[in-house]
Amino acid sequence: VPIIVWFRNDLRLADNPALAAAVQDSATHGAPVIPLYILEDEATDATAPSSARALGGAQRWWLHGSLERLGACCTRRGSPLLLRRGDAGAVLEALVAETGAGSVLWNRRYAPALAARDAAVGERLKERGVDVRSFNAGLLAEPWTVSKKSGGHFKVFTAFWRHLAATLSPPRPTRAPATLKAPKDRPAGDALADWTLLPTKPDWAAGLRERWVPGEVAAQSRLAAFLDGPVGAYAAGRDRPDQDGTSALSPYLAFGELGPRQIWHAARHAADARPELAPGIEVFLREIGWREFQYHLLHHVPDLPDEPLDRRFAGFPWRTDAAGFRAWRRGRTGYPIVDAGMRQLWETGWMHNRVRMIAASFLVKDLLLSWQQGERWFWDTLVDADLAQNVGNWQWVAGSGADASPFFRVFNPVLQGGKFDPEGDYVRRYVPELAGLPRRWIHQPWAAPAEVLRKAGVTLGKDYPHPVLDHGAARDRALTLYRTHKRRA
Ligand code: FAD
């Protein structure tokens, strides 16, 4: 009797508890294993609950590469990955009927609407006598296993992490199975190419292809390379977009090509083997802690994608400004660090965390556009888009989220640029039309003397835009609006 392993955001063979359980059953009972991926094309219209959205364009590109590689790994082990498309419940019920499968195993998802749907799918299968089991592959600690001494969920990261770091002992990751027993009659599936996950016309994915290799193998080598040295300088380096100071593991985590337990154990091992790396590793694991915290929050506050966590922000009078929003998306605000970030995002599907904060702050506070608009744009363009991380971070920048990031703290793009991209190299890379400007003016070309601009070959308003707004005035406008709204709320 075959066992179906339903892959979702866990596109890896190692440290995959659902797969490991299936392989164990298979060894005991001689049952074949059917690895399955279902393309659940969510409704892209407004009726889709915001925690069950369709994948954005950048992630469709990534998914293609990831499934290609996972498929090759499954085939090599003996049982090819089956691809089907449609409503997951219906696909699974049909496949069970077709193959006579007795078990369906999967690793849990945490976005509230998806978790609820998975539970419903599980119930329906159980009613048909199918053995349904789910596992944790995605988190160090699932949200319902962590609570405050006084009861209730954590609302502040520091307390959450203090608690978690002291109590955690995640199980050791399992190895990828050596073989997978295939069913005698192979069920027919879709061809990956027919899913048209890759962009065709226009092909905007050249930068993504150049920057990334999706898949479990690449994830492992990226982790190993990072822990082999660069992590030592992470504490200071993580804030520098002009350097490769971070792990760039986020898309692998988003697709589950790598799991946090693998990171945890590899990092602990590296810290033991090379004590000089330990301080950087602590800071790095704390960031993995932030990822956990965002899942914790989203689980306990399921309307987080739609409503401000701090209810005083409900009904905040965001502006509408189509031209401003377009300038932001295209990296043409006239503020070089913001524009460099938005162009890095468009070109590579990723943006450095420090610049995400600066660019997000610019949208929400300078342009006074709702964080949801920015969050949706990130969703479509990030290869690491992850509902819990994206929504949690956007709310944090907007001042309505968890932890102390008050609305009145407005990022100054010129000062931030000077501090974190001191030579201007990051700007020069993504905003090449400013490459000739000396460091003194690179973050504020409008203030440069005419002679300097001429020498650098920059005509403002032609080669590069004038600022779409004056930051000082925009800051005052935001603070006034915030004070008035808070008084009313
Ligand atoms: P590293 O610095 O190497 O960190 C290691 C891992 O820790 C990351 O891969 C990530 O899993 C986690 N991490 C790091 N910073 C954060 C953080 N601030 N919050 C939560 N987890 C963190 N991250 C996403 O994965 N998906 C998103 O959709 C996303 N949207 C964001 C939107 C905004 C407005 C902001 C400010 C941040 C967002 N982040 C998001 C968080 C962060 O920017 C990325 O996780 C990070 O830049 C990924 O690069 P890295 O893997 O090199 O990170």
C-alpha cells in the first residue's frame, strides 16, 4: 500500500521528517513511496484570504528551479516526483483512489489560512480511512509550543528569544534517504514545463539566474561557506549592503530547501570547532530567532496580514499617490540608497535587510503610502517572500507591529546611506548613472555643486531624477499626521 509524501515548503530530502517517516514505514512494510508536489494556484483575486495567496512572480521562477532539482534527486533515488495541479484536497483524494495509497504524510505549514485548509484536507482523508500524519520541518519551535510563564503568547522579541534560546534542543537533522521505493504502476503527472512558472515575454529573470541557484544542494553549500568564516564578521557586517556580509539563505528557508534545525546544528558545531566565530554565530542565530518570532506572531494574531497589530493605527489616513508609488517601485525616487535597494530587488529578487528597512520606511513615512502596498510589491518581487516575515517586518517598519519601533523614528535616507554604504559602492552598483559621483555627494546628488555633477556626467532630471519629495518636510508631515491620528484613535 503506497505512502504519499506531500511536499510543500519543505523541498528537501535531508531533515525532512515526513519523508523520513515514510521511508521508515517503507522499510518495515515494503510500501512504495510517492513523492508529490501540488501546484495550488490560489485565486489571485481579492477573494483569496491574505494568508493563502498565489506565489509572486519571483517565487514562481524559484519554484521551477527547486522542483527541477528535487525531481532529479527523487528520480535518482528510485521514485520520481509526481506533479499535479489544482485544489490540494481534490488532488489527494483522487490520487488515493487511483493508487490505493494508505497514508499521506506532510510537514506542517503555519500561515493561518493554509494551516486551516491542511487540517480540513486531513480530516477528509481520515474519513476515508487514510492514515494522515503531519510533522514539523520548518521551525525550531512551533508557535503553540512556546508561551509565557504567565500564559499567552510572546509579544516582544527579546523575551521570546531569551526563553527559546534557553529551552531549545532541536532534534538532529536526518540524512537524505539513499533510496525510495517506487510504486509498480507510476501515476501520471504534469510536466514541469507545462506549469509555465518561468517568465517568457518579457524575460525579466536574467538577474535572478545570475544571482541564484535554487535547491537543497546549493542551500547546503551556501550554509557551509557562510559558516566557514564570513559568519565571524556578521555582527558588524550584517548592516553593510556594500558587502556580502549576510548568509543569503532566506530564499532557501522560504522554500524549505534548508531547515532551521540544520542551520542550528551546523552553527553550533561551527562555534564549538572555531570559538573565534562564536560571537558572530550568536548574532546570526538570533536572526533565525526573529524568523521564529514572526511565525509565532502570525499564528497567534492571524489577521496580521490585514490589520495593524497596534490597533491605534486602524483607519490611518494613508495617501494615494500613483506616481509616487511607481517611482518607488522602479527605483526612481531621487534618493540613491532607496533607489539602489528597489533596483537590487527588481534585478536579483532580494534586497539587503538594512535597505529593506530604509526603502520601506520611505514608502510608509515619506510617501505616506500604506505598508500593505509595499508588502504586496515585495511579495511579488522577492525570491524569499514569506508571509510571516514580510508582514511582520512591514508592520514593524510602519510602527504598528511588535516591539519598539515607534512611528516617529523616521529613517533619513541620506544619513543611513552615509553610515551603511560609506563609500557609496552599493549605490554605484545598482544606480550606475551615479557611479561617477564622489562619496561626499553620492547619497545626495541634488546637493552637489554643478561642477561636480558635470564632471560626473550627471544631469539631474535627465540621467537621474530630482527627489520626489523633500525628506525633512515629508518627515514633519508624517509626524503631524501621526500625532493627530493617535489623538483621535
Ligand atoms: P541573514 O542576515 O543572513 O539572516 C539569516 C536568516 O535570519 C535570514 O535568512 C532570515 O531567515 C532570518 N532573518 C534575518 N533578518 C530577519 C528579520 N528582520 N526578520 C525575520 N527574519 C530575519 N525576510 C524573509 O525571509 N521574507 C520576507 O518576505 C521578508 N520581508 C521583509 C520585509 C521588510 C520590509 C523587511 C525590513 C525585512 C524583511 N525580511 C524578510 C527580513 C530580512 O530582510 C531577510 O530575512 C534578510 O534580509 C534575508 O537575507 P539573509 O538570508 O542574507 O539574512
